[in-house]
Amino acid sequence: MKRLLSIFLCFIGIALAGIPINAQEKIHVTGQVFDASTGETLIQASVIVKGTTQGVVTDLDGNFSISVTRGSELVFGSLGYEDMTVVVKDGASPLRIALKPSAELIEDLVVVAYGTVKKENLSGAVDQVSSDVFEGRPQANASQMLQGVIPNLNIELENGRPGVTANYNIRGTTSIGSGGSALILIDGVEGEPNLLNPNDIESVSVLKDAAASAIYGSRATFGVVLITTKDPSKKKDHFSINYSSNFSVLKPLYVPDIVTDGYIYSKVFFDAYTNWYNTQPTGINKSQDFNLSWLDDFRLRKLEGNTRTTTLDSNGKYVYYGNTNYYDLLYKDSVSAQTHNVSVSGSSQRISYYLSGRLYKYDGLFNFNPDNYKTFNIRGKAKMQVLPWLSVTENMSYDYELYHIPISYTGESKGNFWRSINDEAHPSSPAFNPDGSMTLSTAYSIGGLITGNNYDDRLVKTFKSTTGVKASFFDDTFSLNADFSLLERDKNNVTKRTAVPYSTHFGVTEYLGVPFSDERIMEYDSIHHYLSFNAYSNYENTFGKHYLKGLLGYNYEERTEKGTYVDRYGLITPEVNALNLAIGEMITSSSTGSKWKVAGFFFRVNYGYDDRYLLEVNGRYDGSSKFPINSQWGFFPSASAAWRISKEHWWKVNPSIVSNLKLRGSFGELGNGNVGVYAFMEKFSFSTMNRVLDGSSKQRHTQLPSQIPDNLTWETAQTADIGLDVGFLRGKLELTADIYRRKTYNMYTAGPTLPDTYGASAPKGNYADLHTDGFELSLTYNDAFNLAGKPFHYNLKGTLADSRAWIDKYYNPTGNINDYYVGEEIGDLWGFVVTGIFQTQEEIDNFYGPGLPYVNNKFKTSVDGATVPGDIIIQDLNGNQIIDFGSETLSDPGDKRIIGNTRPRYIYSFNLGFDWNGFFASAFFQGVGRRHWYPSAECNIWGPFNRPYNQIPKWIIGNYWTEDNRDAWMPRLAGYHRAFYSGYENSRYLFNAAYLRFKNLQIGYNLPKAWVKKAQMSEVSIYLSGENLYTWSPVYRRTRDIDVVTAMHGSDSELSSENLGDGDTYPAMRTLSLGINIKF
């Protein structure tokens, strides 16, 4: 890694040598360059002597000065404007150069596989956003900024933790077999957006259909996200320095609002416990004693205003009367973060370069032992025109990420303290004893945090380099291209667990875990090597009305991963963090490793006639090492076409009404190679027996090898797409619409079962099919008018997308509704229909008749199973006079039916912005129109209805059934209710988890140029920005204890014991920031 960094630093030095030098003076020419449409002067516009490398750039006022030979031609240019050529006759009068905005602005060029294309000439389904999405946003993670921006690009973040890796999905459900995430490429190389500096991004393109993605092959089966970093070569003869910084204050978006009154908590616990067990508790779970005498004493102390939280009994044992909010102890009220970015870019006629660096520092949300996070990014890009026909490029980056993650006593990592707090952090127990020692409740819940010796330290270092060469011939109509990329990622995780001290008796210290013998340190090191090679040729030419473009190439990729795990007990002291300072005899170690290769030959042919009829044909002959030798290769073609109706000679519609009309269509097939690396090989698992057979050692043994799937081959995804692009009002209003169907064949799933006597599980194979239907809409409007003599620019954009998926083939001969089955819509939720709550025993007897109406005690509301007033009413849908599950098949589902669907529907967003007289503002909203959510039994919003000792959300109080509260939404109070009776999915407690989030607001001001030029700066802007400002959702009519956006991440719609009850293992954050951008 040091050698690679040395190379990188040398590259920086070489790039800085490319600053241009002016030629000798002959005739002195001066002038000013400005925008022909607005009259504003253009900064950093290039002024080049045609046919030479001599040139200058305009200053802060658009002025230039250059010495040339009489009769020379000066070429004036600026990014986004048409070039203008002027012949120099003399230098007597200053020149005034008015550049016209180009019809081919940067946003009209869309990045596609191995190139770019004009937006108007696109025939496939491609969407793109520019760097505007990332500017001025306080987020450190590019994935968070992209959420909701592009229709049908579905980005799911598991939590609000800094640096969290996102799941990218394009166009809904893809595969139930080998996974269906989109391929993420950063400058053509697979990468992780969470490690990327957002300020380096120039554009993000999303290739949605098979025609657009085909060239990338088997790993692009379900779409591609192309992230392109800034390219300095687009702007000739310039030099600039940019600096930006922002300071942010972050607060948890949602923290459970719990009952902190210890007496109320204890009384509710007692009722929930006795209503289930029909007996009195002797303790609140494992960490606090309980009896009725103590509860009555607690009541009296509260009435008397006695605030003393701890006393001693006759045996010296602490007796507690606490009123503790453990979430206040866990989280800080707010967290600070800061970001610093600096970039240097420049170019001459032969050399261009871009260097950038970013530092992001997050101070951590947790009290006592903050989860500090720091990341540092360096990037360098350069291009050298070695010869008029030969250019060389280099693109290097280095990313450093360090995260200190405290863990609880139980070892729950990544900030997940929820289970410990929910089970053992009782408000009735104070956090600390009078002598400062921890109570048992504290030790069980956040004790590992307080000691500071229980943590997971993660260090990730990533180096990436791409070297490319391009040779152009025949006036750039033909080119040969090649690039080689190398990525090396080193990960190191050091995890330490130590005993946690506590005290239940005055002067006596005890431990959770045994000091020395139970204390351990674990270290995991992994190395990720990736390399790729691409070689391809391009041809592009126009013959009269005929346009022809061709691409032919070869791609090779290889990835190797190795990991080593070492675990040792017996720390000399809890403070040590090195393996050699642990002296226990129990040492375990293991290693992992994998390697795969893919290769492919690809082509693309584009044909256009008279700028009206467009055709594109793609294909790739793809190979993967993950398959048996007889099925490693496959050919996957695709095609797309477009008709620009508005270019037809007979089209007479006024452009002020309809300025553009294009119809698109595509069809293609891609192979999905995302199976396990060694799925087609027999694998043996080894283990050690607990018995000593030979008198000296425990024996190692194995079992039957895993079964090899029959004829394992590619999953295949076919996509058909029809799209429409319409421009209104001379391009001010633009509509893009697509409908599509994607069919996925031969999905990698479980097949026919094997006899129990065989001794091995059934192998997976290509046994399933599904199809997905969807649509997406995007509507944008851009305009300007004069306000107080100044142009007022404004823009609006709205997006809407939807998708649904159905199973077409699956091995489920019995029609088990707990598994996939033919005809199932993905996300369907089976459950019972609940119509209300029983109010009297007479109502129960009349409704069900005599006897227990439930089978197998599955619906019991207490240990004796009796239904009593306050229990929910479940409909007997099949009329057999009992409430049952039937055989849980399609033919006999008992009293279940489909009650909802957990997949997100009608995903939408809209944003608006304006700029006027230096002021600018923008707002962004994102949401989901429909989604059902049934919380699992462990979700903390249920409080004592789950476990009687769980934390109690305030919304529960007054909302459960009693004789005096018969209209309550919740049934009568009883512990374990969620796990047995109303814990089965039912219509009454099914949430509508639709939402609308006010995701970002930015307000800023560009300082007048007359002010900033005095400080030798070209641009200065300051801004205020807010992220995750507010969320509307029907869920919040009941409770605001969860973040509804992250509550249902991934394919699991439930919050289980593995997830934090407020919706996450780490709460999403609301961010307010102040920033400044300076350009020299």
C-alpha cells in the first residue's frame, strides 16, 4: 500500500507540471467574453490561437489579454457554449465576444456503456442526473443523496449509520434466486458509493433495460448505475482551485418515546405479567427484584414526592425506585460533523488534470464511548495528448475509512443496543448506585458502552487505479481503446469483549462475564483484489442522411478475496487491544477465500437515418467461472429502436406547443451469473466431536458432501420496454414515460426434496421463473422571467414509478402458502381478519359457541388459553366453527386470506428550485404511495404486549382495552400477546406504511463578483441545508417511535430482535448544516 501511495504522489507532481505557459508577444489583443443570451461575463473561458497550444483564460470579469501574430485566428470557447473563431487584424480596439449557449449542453449528453450519447438519440431506457444532486448536501454518503432522485432506482439503507452500504435495486423485484442488485460502476470499475467523495461526482446514469445494460454482461442483469467523476479535459486552458466546507449538527430522527415513570412502568409490568401467567412475578426479568409490597411502597413514595432512587435492605442489598430513561443515557441530544473538500483542476492543449481530497469527521451518537467515524478520500485524474492521435489517461483514488463501533455486553455490534435495553433497562432501576457503580440493569444494557472496552474497530483502505490509452484515426472517426484497472481493498476488524462490573449489594462488585477467562479479542483481516481489462474499438461517421456508429470489444474481470480470523481469550487487562497480549490457552482461527473470473466479447451497432429513425443492436458472448465447464458461456443479445416523430416532414405542430416527440422500444436478454462461487462443486464440511475416542484427542469428522445442482446454468432475464419522450413549450416542459415487463427464467432456488434417509439436503438449481411489470414517469419544467430587472430562473421536477412481480414457476407441489407458489404476487401477506374486540363473555359465547374455538392452543391469550373480554375477534372465514390455519395451503388456508402486500408501490418524488440575483433555493420531497407493514412480535412499538418487562411506549398508555376503556385500539393488556394471539398477522394491526419525506431544503447566496474578485476569488457561495426534515405517514397516527422509511429495509418487512425497535440498528438522522464554497 505504501508503494501505491508513493506512485499516487508522484502522479500528483507530474499532473501539476501541466500548467500552460504563454507564447511571446507580437500584437497585443484584449477583450471580454460574455453570454450572448444573458449578457453575463464568462469566467475561465478559453482563448486559443488556432492550430497551436498557445492560449489564455478569461479573468473574474471575463477579460482576457493575449499576444499573437497579426492574422492569427483566435478560438473562444467555454463549457456549454458554441466555439467562436475571430481573425485578429490589429489590437487597437478591445474585442467583445458573445458566445451562444450550445444546443448540446453537458446535461444533454448521457453516459452509457463505454461512451456517451445525445439524450435526443437515446433509444434505450436510461436516466441521468448531474452533480447538482450532490452540491451543498451535508451527507457523507452519496447513496443517501441519490435516494428518490431517479424513478425506479430504489436505494435501501439499513440504518442511519455513517458509511452504511446501500442496496441498489432497479425496477422492483428481480430474482428470488441469485439476487438482483444493480451493478455499480465508478468510472467503469465496480465500486462502493458509500466510500466515494460526493464532490467528485459529475453525473450518475442508470441503465434500466437490457438494451442499455447488455454490454456489461452477467453482472448487469438487473441494471447498471454508472457514476462518472469530474473530467477536467472538457474545459481547455484553465486552472482553478475549489474549496468547500460545511459544519453539520445531527439529531436522531426518531427515538422511542417511552414511559420513564418507574412506578407506572412497574404497575403495567405487573398487570401484563399476571394477565398472562395468572401468578405474581418475583423479578423484572433478570435484573431487578419485584414483589407487591415493594410496588405499594413505590406508589406511596411517589405520592409523598420522595425522589430518592436507592435504599438498602437489611442485607445490604440495593432497593430501587428509579425513573430512568435509558435512551437518554444511550444517545447524545445532537452530534456534530464536518466536511472539508479541496480540488485543483487545470488543462492546457496537451494535459488536463483533476486532484481532489476530502475529510469527513463524525463525532459519534453514543454517550460514554462515541461511535466516532472518519473518512479521507483522495482522487487524481489526468489526461495527456501524447501525439495528435494518441492520448493516455490515469485515474487513481485512495479511500481511508475508520469507524469505532461500541458493542453491548452481549456482543451486539454495529450500534445495536436495542435488545439489551428493551429486555433489561427497566425505568424502575436507576443507572448507577450511590457509590457510582453500575446497577445490573445498566450492566446488562449499556454496560459495555460505559466501560469503553467492548467495541468493534473497523479500518478499510481502498486503492484503485485505471490506466487507459486511446488511439484515434481518420479524423477521429475510428479509435482503438484499452484500459486496465486494479483495485485493492484491505479490511481490518478488531473486536474486543470484556466483563462488565456491577453491584447489587453495597461494597460488593460482581461481573457479567468472568474477568480474564471470558474476556477475548478477535481480529479479522481480509484482502480484496480486483482487476479488469477492456479493449474495444469505436467507429462513428455520417454518410449524407445515414449515421453509423459501431463498438466491438473484449472484457475480462477477476476478483480474489482472502480472509483470516483469529480469536483468543484471556486478556491481561481489559484495556489491551492486541492478540499477543491475550494469554489464554483457547485460541481459534479460521480462514476464508474465493476467486471468480468473467470474460466477454461484446458489440454495439447504432444506425440513424435522417435524425428520425434510430436503431441500436447489442450483444455479449459471456463467460463465467462460476458455472460447470459445459455451461460457462452464453450469448445474450438485445436491440432498441426509436422514432423521432417530431422530425418527420409532415409534422407541423408548432414547437411552442410540442417541440419534441420520440417513441422508443427495446427488447433484450441478459444472463445472471450471481450464483455462489463454488455452487457447482461438491463441498465437505468438517467439525470436531465432543467425545475423545482414541484416548488422546477429539476426532475430526465430515459428512456427505453437498449435492451438485443438475445442469446448473444462467438465470436469464428478458426485458421489453416501450418509452415516450415528449417536449413541450420549446423544451421548457419535458415528459419521459416507460412501461416495461421483465421475465426472469431459471432462477436459482430449491428443487425437489430428497428422501430423509439420503442424509443430505436437496440441491438448489434452476427451478423457478417470475415476471415483473412496471412503469415510470418523469416530468420536468424549466423557465425564467425578469423580476426587478433580474432573471428569475426556476425549475420543477416530479417522478412516479411502480412495479409488481408474480411467480410463474416454482417447486411447491402442495401449494404451501408459507413458501413461494405459482401465481403469488411478491410481497403478499397472508393473515386473519379481525373485526373488533370482545366486550363481554356473553358476546364470546354467542360468537363461537361453547368450548375453546382455537386449535392447538396457537391463539391462547394466557397460559390457560381461555378467551376473555378484551381479546380480539377473528373471523371464521371457512365456516368450520373453529379458528385455524387449515393445512396452510392454497386449497386449505384455514381462516387466512391475503390481507395486504409489503412491497412499496407508487414511489414518487418532486423537487423545485430557483435562483435570482445571487440567491438560490431548492427543496426535495420523496415518498411511497402504498405499502403494508405488519410489525413482528419483537418490534418495540408493542412494549409489554411482547414481553411484559419490555420498555413501554407512551402511546400504549390509555390505548389498551379495560372495562373503562372499551373503545381502545389495543386488546387487553397481556404479555406475550404478540407472540401468540394477536401476534399472527391480522387485518386490525396491519399498518399503512406509506410516507412522504421532506428530504432536503437548501437556501444560499452567491456573493457578488465585484466583492469576491477583490480577494482574488472567482466565486463564493454560502448556504444552509437541512436533510430529513420531516416525514408524514399514517403510521404516525399511532406512534412516531420508528422511522418508517428504514423500518422495512431489504426483503424483510418486520422488525425482529435483530433490528432496533425504532426502525433500525442505528437511527436515521436529521441534519442541519452551514456551508461555504469558494472557487479561485
